[in-house]
Amino acid sequence: MTIKDEMKRRRTFAIISHPDAGKTTMTEKMLLFGNMIRSAGTVKGKKSGKFATSDWMEIEKQRGISVTSSVMNFPYKGYQINILDTPGHEDFSEDTYRTLTAVDSVVMVIDGTKGIEAQTLKLFKVCKMRGIPIFTFINKMDREGRESLDLMEEIESTLNIETYPMTWPVGMGKRFMGVFDRENEQFVQYTGNEEETYIPFSELDQHPELTNHPTYQESLDELMLVDEAGDGFDLDKVMKGDQTPVFFGSALAPFGVETFFNTFINYAPEPAPRHSTEGVVTPDNEEFSGFIFKIQANMNPQHRDRVAFVRICSGKFERGMNVNLSRTGKTFKLAQSQQFVASSSSTVEEGYAGDIIGIYDPNVYRIGDTLVTGKNNFEYDELPQFPPELFKKVTAKNVMKSKQFKKGLEQLVQEGAIQLFKHYHFEDYIIGAVGELQYEVFDYRMKNEYNVDIELTSIGERIPRWIPEEQVDQSMFDDRNMLVLDREQKPLVLFKNDFSLRWFQDKYKDIELIDLFEVN
Ligand code: GDP
């Protein structure tokens, strides 16, 4: 196969969802399709003692490498599937967001009994900001949930995206009978068996037990409505992230997952060309290139090694090849490389655009770094900064250690482990994070790598908004609306809560506050 053939069959995506919506169960079912695991087993293997396929966190902890997202890859129907994990719960961090810079599409799993939840919304906003195609799976149809039309409406209004139901459910909970598969013009019957049963639309009249059922009739009416009043399927819009194809099912049953997955991989985009300092780089370019979107420092003191995660953007990766680090112009040999699968990491010999490889980091790489072969040491666009939500004041416990303190702070910030701010007037350092876990890692690494004990004082959850320099008037600010500077000396306000933000906006109407997250 040529480089072009190889890259064309890559499907690299992440599943975004709120904790408990069913991401793990869904991933597990996908791995089953890829024959990566023998039986689905129980979802939370931790509890049953069985292996929980998607609980990468735990696996990584056991291996000694800990914290943040990983990758699973497997072949399916001629495609090469790469699924990137987006950790939630207490593991939510900037890495979770950054993972979204390394994917070509996203699967949004929504709990049909709950609708859109906080974490889904946050991750969705990043996808929308980057124009990533989003495919939606409404899960838990085997339980009594929200009306499907309601859910469509909620997705459209809350997320500001068009919906196109690819499948439409008949009933839910105990009355769940299956889904109309509009794409393949067939009814997928819910039988309780793992194998999906398909009835072509043209043969439905031979199934009066189904078509005479009031629930079926009701759903058919809804479908007619969706057909007439809803938006038509528009792949261009999907590719821009302006329309999301929606599927219904149950990851647990499992039901509708296969129907979803087959349509998804068909429409999900192959690796796209990317912007760089040398213009657009196409994924079938002969020269290898990629960028680092995550660096995993080992928390186990016995294994100080670090792994840098590279998203390949063009060319062919071969183990042992020499690459240039564009930022410094230095050349490195990529001898120790790993690919990530469900059960363990294994050595990877080659890779193509869309693939994710882990390379040994002798402490030289930074998040956002570009690796290339060939004459041009170009760099891919910088990774975006994501808005932190938690803020803490940080000081060194021992003032004598201020030199190491500053060095550690500087390096960890540069690495993207944490974001640094300074009080507008005082010498106070304030660090911002997306999740609590980042502080734990920060604290640990300051102690172990820089030999500095730090003191963290929480100033709580805050809403950061940037403010034009010329509009700063110090009398506007106090502890509730704290004025700080970011690393580029740009002023921003850390608002105590929604209320103080609104109060401020009302009082100073002509001040233009900027949200990093602003979607539109
Ligand atoms: P995650 O936190 O998003 O990874 O969610 P899990 O996959 O761990 O699922 C959370 C809980 O919901 C588990 O108890 C699952 O068994 C359950 N669950 C997942 N999918 C379904 C489904 O389709 N139907 C029902 N009834 N429960 C489900």
C-alpha cells in the first residue's frame, strides 16, 4: 500500500461524554468489533476483578506510567481505527482538551435519560471551536429516558448545531423495539440478542406484529415529522462541525452500536491537511511530520522516563528513523516507540498520518512541538490555550529555594502542565488548571524533579475573561474580580462566579470581555 492508501484508511477519533454516559461500555463494544477482546465482560472491570478495557488510567497506574489519556488502535473492515481516550471524572485536565487537537472526528455519547451534561458541553465547545466533525450516539435507550424529539431540540439549542437523525428509535425502556436506519433503509430490530436483526423497509409490511404496534405507529409519525420538517443530511456541514448525525441505541445491550459504527467509519473523515509555517501540509506528503500533543511524565520515581505522544500528520514513521525537532533544529533518533492497544503497549514499527505513537522523551520535547524529516523545519500551528477553571496561589515553603521554585515553575508551565498567572500588583504567582489532578501532578513533580516543597492556596473556581489593556482601570477590581496577567502580560479578570461576571458586565457595559472558549 502507498502512503496515500495507508492514510486514507485511518479513522482517528475521540469519544466525548459526561462521566457515566457510557463511554467505557461503548469503547468496549468497538473493541469487540475489532476482535481486540474476547468478551465484553463487565464494564467496570476494576470492581469485578476483570480487565476493564477502557480504564486506561488504572492500567497505566499499574504499569507505573500514570495520568491522562491514551490510545487504542485496531483494524476493522479494512480501516485502521485509532480511538483516543478523553479522561473524565477527577482526571479531567488540559490534556483532555488537547487530545481533541489530535483527532479527525469525535463521537459524542449522550445519556438519553439525562441529555446534555456539563462535561459533554465543555468538550463539545472545543470541538466546535476547531470545526471537528461530531457524530452523536444517544445511549441507554433500554431505559426510560427523555423524548427523542426533545433531545434533538436540546442538542440544537444548547449546542447550536444542526441535527440529522441517522436512526430513529421506536419506543424506549421496556417498550424499546429498535431503530429505523434511514441511511440503509432498514429497520434494526431490538431482540435482546447481541447480533443485530435487520428488516429492509420494503419488507416491513410482512411484519404486522411490529407495524401494528401503537409504539411503532407513534415513532413512524415522529419520523415523518423529522423527514418533513428536519434538515436534510449534508456531509459538507458535518465535515465543518455544523451538523451532527445522530444515532440511537444502547451500548450495554448492545444495540445499535454496530449500525452506528459502520455508518460512522464510512462518513468519518480521513486525516486532513494541516496548517504549518510552510503552508498546508497534506497527509500523503512523502516526508514524515507530526506534532506532540501530550507528554506523560512518569510518577513512579523508579522510572523517570517520559513519553511524548505524537500525532502523525504526514509521511511514514519508521522505528529508528531520524527526525528534526523544528523548534531547535536538532535531530533525534526515534528508537523507542510504542503504539497503544487495549491490553499493553507494544513496539510500533511503522505509522502513517492519523496514527498516534508514543516516543521516549529524554526531556527535550514540549507540548506543541513539531517533528519533521526533510529539508524544511516547519512547525504546525500552536496548540490553543484552554480556559482554566480552578485557580491557586503558589509559593515555595522554603524561601531559600526560590531559584529552583522559579525554574520548576517555568519549565512545568512551558511543558503545558499548568498555566501561570501573576497578580497585577503583587509578586503573587497564581496557577490555573482545568482539573484538580493537574495540581497533584504539579505538586509531585515540583518536589521530585526540582526538590521544592510548595504551598498551594485555593482561590476557588473562577471564570477567566481577558480584557483589553487600554480598558483596565484598577478601581474596577478587587478580590472578587481579581485582575491578573497571563504569561504574555495580557490582563484578565478572574471572576468569582457567574453573578459577579454579570454584575461587572452590567456596570461596565463598554468593556469587551473575551472568553477563550467563545464558540461563535
Ligand atoms: P463512562 O463513565 O461514560 O465510561 O460510563 P460507563 O460505560 O462506565 O457506564 C456507566 C454505567 O452506565 C455503567 O453502570 C454501565 O453499565 C451503564 N450503561 C452504559 N451503557 C448503558 C446502556 O446502554 N443502558 C443501560 N441501562 N446502562 C448502561
